[in-house]
Amino acid sequence: MLRDTGLVFVYQTRRLMRSPVVIVVGIMQPLLWLLLFGPLLKGLTAPGLDSSEAFDLFAPGLLVLLALYGSLYTGFELISEWKAGVVDRMVVSPMRTAALILGKALRDVLAIGIQGVILMLVAFAMGLDAELIGVLVAFGLFAVVIVMASTFSYAVALTLRDENLMSQMMGFLSLPLLLLSGVVLPLSLAPDWLRHVAQANPFYHVVMASRSSMAGDFGDASLPIALVSCTVLTVLVLRWAVGSLRRV
């Protein structure tokens, strides 16, 4: 299993290195959020939130935004490979079925991880105040989220096998997931009913965990909740993706 996953990862990474523009294009949206929206937080005043804390809460959330939008649309590539017959050839090979999904997901961790490093370097240059250990913990959660979201995207791609349907599906899912994650501003400013709804969103717990870890609060309950929920969801969507792949 490890050998097969490594082979797929190396193959997919070589393809990525031949098209580095993918990394540049992928980081543009969160980078524009940081450069154009971040300065607006300097003078933000709200109940329970001062302007000095607003940017430190906003920047960690952008990691989750990057993971969300960078991973949910990776399934389009798999649809193209299925139509070209690449997936069929891999399925009938001695390769472990799950290795095809995991290898591609790990490639996504590498590609989006590079984008995340660039994003955080710019955030620090703009005045982000965060602990180094906390940043490393946040990147660990970041990697788990990428694997989960990418695997979900591949599962949906193998189920729908249609770019138009998948585009509509991901567009429908990404907006509420983003709004209910509290990426832009903490949901502590939201009404009670909205905070209760957000509890069902795994990305909300990841945002809270990233903010807590970067602030040095490693005892916050959001850290284990985010890790456990994302791990369980990753296992579930991986089983879904493998099952769909075997039915190709």
C-alpha cells in the first residue's frame, strides 16, 4: 500500500512540477483576500474584538479558505483522466485501489502546502503575531483538511463523472461551508442560531483550532474536535472514493 501510494505521489508530483503555474494560480484568491481585505481590519471595532486582534484572527482562517477552495475542485482532473481511460488502466493494474486516491491527495497537500507557506510569509510581513509552534500545529491540521477535502472531491468526481454537475455541486457546497466556518470574522459575533448551525461544519472547528494554536492556546477544545472530526470524515470519504473507483 505504501509503495503504491508513493509511486502515484511521485508520478503526480512530476506532473505538477511540469505545470508550476497551477501553484501560482491557486494562491491568488486567498492572497487577494489577505492583501485587499486584511488592511480593512486595522480599524475594525466590534463587541469583544479590537483592531489589534482582528488581523491575527483573519490570517489563520485564510489557511482554511485555501485548503477548502484548493481541494474541493481537484476532482475535475480525475474526471479528465477517467474520460481518457487512465483510471481504467490503473484500476485493472495490481496497484492498490486506495493508493490512487491517497497518492493524488498527498500531491495536493504538497501543492497547496507550498501555497500556504507563501500565504503565511506574506501575513507575517503584514504584521501577523503568531507563535512558531502554533503555526506548525495549524499546518498539521491544514494538511489533514486538504486530504479530507481532496478525497471528498475525488469521491464526488467518480460518482458524478460530469464536469458540469460537479461544478454545480461544489459551488453549492463551498459557499455555505465558507460562510459557516467563520473565516472572515469569528462567529462569536454572530447570533446564537448561526453559531449552533456552524457547529456542524468541520471547517468551523478547524478555523477555531488554527486560531487557538497560533495564539498559543493549545488547551482549547477545538483542537481535538477538529482533528478527530476531520480524521473520521477522511476515512469515510476514502471508503466512498475507493468504492466508486472499483465501480468504474
